[in-house]
Amino acid sequence: MPTPIADQVVVITGGSSGIGLATAVELGRRGASVVLAARGAPALERAAAEVERAGGRAVAVPTDVAEWPAVEALAQRAVDSFGRIDTWVNGAAVSAYGLMSDLPVEEIRRVIDVDLLGHVHGIKAALPHMRAQGQGTIIGISSGLGARSVPLQAPYCAAKAGVVGLMDALRLELEHEHAGIGVTTILPSSINTPLFDHAASRLGVRPAPLPPVYQPQAVADAILYAAEHRVRDIVVGGAGKALTLSHRLAPRFTDRLLLFGGQGFARQRSEHPESVTAGNLFQPGTANGPTGSHGRFALSSSVYTRQLDQRPARRRILLAGAAAYALAARRRRRRRCH
């Protein structure tokens, strides 16, 4: 079983803002030792200070997750500082908004390098240490958009879908060898983080998250749960679950919902004009903090996630009941037809 949070050493990439920072501070409150990684050294140092004020221990390691030597060195720094790695959270992410025909190849490549290859680097760096320990947990933050793509974010959706596939394959490999290492994929709905304020954009306006929007703390709670419990995946937010279920059951119907009245396009555009920008793709962003500018109506937590995805037994019972009900309804229809 995973080590209690208070005794854990946790590495978080993307730890200077957004979900990563919210998670790091919560880990600090629980007494964990946290190794924070991101590109911007000043923001990282501020994040480490917040973790220590909350009651934890923290080390800041400036790192670009797209660079393999840097991520390998990050893992070694964690072991040198605290002796081991109990949980590794791959949370670094960037995004680029625009039609595929408008986005430069360089920007598309950068999104894939950070959002997908960054996960590969994190996994490859953490595994040798976790194998030597005989335990550990790898947590990958994908997205609801990794299970169902939307327009204007093709590179991001592709990378996050790749994360789901990567984590599924890794989980099977580690279970096959009885490695004692847990693998959890987190799939958040839209979260009020600085990602949207920092994203590259060719929309003519600042991007906006598809509603409804949740606060980063909802994802932080899910990550801490996964750090202490062996769970396959956690969807944060009922909205994300509804979108993925709709796609799984009726993909063409979901297409039509996103196309209806141009909603899948219009709802990702804010009212704030913005010139063409590469955002924080190639340079660290300036904002520091867990939240972005879309929190006016953001939900602080997800009832769905707390009551079902963080309670696997209850979810299995509910799914079994739904399947039994669907089967019984099908049999009744067949009897009426005959």
C-alpha cells in the first residue's frame, strides 16, 4: 500500500502555478516533502516558500520537462534531497488555441513536447528509483479532452489523449511484472488555472475554458487521494464525465452538440481582445498562483468525483446496477416485440 502523505516525498512538474501549486500547498499542509519543478525559477521559489509555510519541506528545481537530461536530473535531485521518490506527478502543460490550419508547426510540436513527451520523461526518470524501492505511484494529469477532443485545441487534445494511452500501457506493464508501482490517470474537466491566460492564441481574443469550470483544489484533492490509494483513473468534475460518456455512447451526437450554434467554438473565446501570441510556449509565464481569471462561477469541488471516482466500490455497484437495468429494459422490449 502507498505510504501515508505525511511521510511521502512527492515530485510535481508544473509546480509553480495552477493545479501543481494547489497540490503542492495541500501536500505541505499534510506534512509531505515536495520537489517542485517548472521553468521559471522565481515562481518556483515562491511556490516552495508557500509549501514550507503550510508545514511541509520543499525543494525548487528549475526544469523544462521537454528536455530529458533536465528531468533525469530532477529525479536524482529529489533522491539526493530526501532519499527517495514516493509519488511522481506529471502536471506540466501548455496549450495553443486556433484552427489546425492556422497553428504553426513549431507551436504544435512544443505542445506535444511538453504535454506528452514531458510525461514520458517523467515516467522514465521516476521508474528506476521506484523499482529500486519496490514501491511508488506515478500520477499523470491528462484531461477530459484526452477522452473527447474539441475544436480549436487539436494539439492539446492529441497530447492528452496520448497521455491516456501511455498510462494505460504503463499500468499493464508494471502489473505484469508485479513492480509494486501504482499508475493513476487524472482527467480534469475545465479548471480555473492560468493555463488559459498563458496559452498561445490565434483566436483574436483570450481563450476561455469550456463551462462549467472547477477550481484547482478539486484536482489537488483527487491527486492526494491517488497518492494514498491504488486507483486506475479519476475524472474530476461531472461535466467531464458526461462529455466522455456521451462520446463513448454516441460520438456523432456529441459532434453535433459541439457544432450546434457553433457552441464548441464560441464558448472557448473570451470577451478580451488579444493579439496573436505564443503565450508561455517558449518562455515561462509571469503569473504565480493556483488560479486563473475564470473563477467567477468556478465550482470549488466535484460531488461526482468525491462520491464516485474516489469511491471505486460505490462506482462499481452503480455501474453494475445501471448495466442490469439496461439489460432488463432490453429484454422487456424484446418480449413486447414478440
